[in-house]
Amino acid sequence: MGKTVLLLGLITVSEATIGVFVKLTDGRIPIQTLNFYALAFATVFLMAAMPLATGQRLRFPRGNLTDTIVIGVLIAAQISVFNFAMTLAPIANVVIFWSVAPFFTFLFSWLFLGERARKSYLWIFALALAGIVVAKPLEGGYMAGNLVALGDGAVYAAMVTYMRYEGKTEAGNAIAWSMLAGALALSPAALLAGPGAVTATIAYPALGMALPVMLWAVCLGVVSTGFAYFGISIVLRRLRANAYALVDIIVSPVVAALLGYLIFGEVPAPTMILGGAMLLAAGFWLTREMARGGGGRVRSIRRRG
């Protein structure tokens, strides 16, 4: 159990680094191309690591190709929107407003999977709505990024709902093939937006050295995306998906916001902190209630970079 907790902690930190690596590229790589690089590097990592974790060689999903492609495209869309939001707003804003995802997940599950609402949901949704109002997404100079983050919550929820409908999780070798499908879906970006300044370096006086921009693209793919999926595939063999989701929905945004403060000096407004706390608490509450009330099959697949 101790190893599982340690791995869960490492997954949480790796997910929280998404905004850091996106911002460290300093706009030298177009975000569309950066998203492609991230999924491409993640694919290479997963193709190498998943057989070691599962003890099984990668087999092409011939009998499940449609689901693999659909999930891959949804992963690509969700990651792309999330990373784009990171270019428009502080890390704390993005992770907080993205946290509406559980509410979209319930809404889509209610509409398409016939999931029933409970009386407690009224209070949960009221708390979440109050949190959004307090956080003021349309104020503070980051309206575009805040709204994109809110929209990404809906994209993520669509992905989760589809996976619940198909009875899928991110565990197993199939996720490596889905990641490849997502990378292929984003590959035209390298031609349309250009490859970016792949040979450029950025000086860091505090470190006394200059580091290549592509280092951050590799880290975004391997650390934030590839390792996160790899770790989750192992954790979900030992923990229920709901238990993982309950931890992740609170801890990861807090760690991400802390990294934004420590590395970039991003200080959320008091209203953002209060509203974010209300929104995260409501998301935690809703996820727990869905797990208790027949939503125990909630699947958790990471949205991030």
C-alpha cells in the first residue's frame, strides 16, 4: 500500500506540471504543435513502458479499433484545449475552472446513460455555482483563458462519459494505442502552425545556464502525460477508480496552483482562492455521491498535457 500511495503522489505531481512546462516553452513553439509533440513523446514512452508494466506485448487493437481511435481523438481534443487555456491564464485559474468537469460528467451521464440525480445534488450544484460566481471568471483580465478552461471541463466530461458507456478505463496497453491515435490526429498541426523554434535555448540566470526549448516539450509529453497515464494504469489495479478520482480532484489542482506561485510568482486573487475552494469541494462531494449512488463505475482518465 505504501508503494501505491507513493506512486499516487508522483502521478499527482506529474499532472500538476502541465502548466509549468507549457509556460516554460515561452511561446517558442506554437501551442498546436506543442500539443502534438506532447502526445508523440507520450506515445513513445507508453509504447516502451506499458509492456514492462503489464508483462504483455503491445497488440494492435484490431477488434476494438473504433473505440481506440475515438478515445484517442477525445484525449487529443481535451489535452489541446487544456494546454491552450494555460497560454491564456494563470495555472491556478485553469485548474480551478477546469474542475467543473465532474458536473458536466454527471449532466452527460444523466442525459446519455440514464444516471439518476439525488436530492443532495441540488446542494452540490448550488455550492459549485456559488463558487463560480465568487471566482468571477469574466473578470480579472483572464476571461478568455477562464472560459476555455470551463469549456475543457465539458470536453473532458464527454470523454469520460464515452468511456463509461463503452466500459473502458485507461488501464492496459490499449491506452498506448489511443495515445498514438491522438498524436496522429494532431500531426497536421506541425505543418499548419510550423514546428516552432525547436533548436532555440532559453537562458535561466538563476540556474546559470541555457536550456533547449524542446526539453520542456519532451517533459510535457513524458512526465506530465506519459508517466501520468503509465502510473494511473498501475494504481487502478490496486485502487478503485473512484478512490483515485476523489484524491486527484482536490490534490492535483492545489499542487498545480502552488507550482504556479513558486515558479512564476502567480498569486491568485482572494476571490479566486475562495471560489476555487468552493468549486473543488463541490466536485469532491459530487464525485463521492456519484460513487455511492450507482455511479460507482465512474472512470478516471487524465485530461492533461
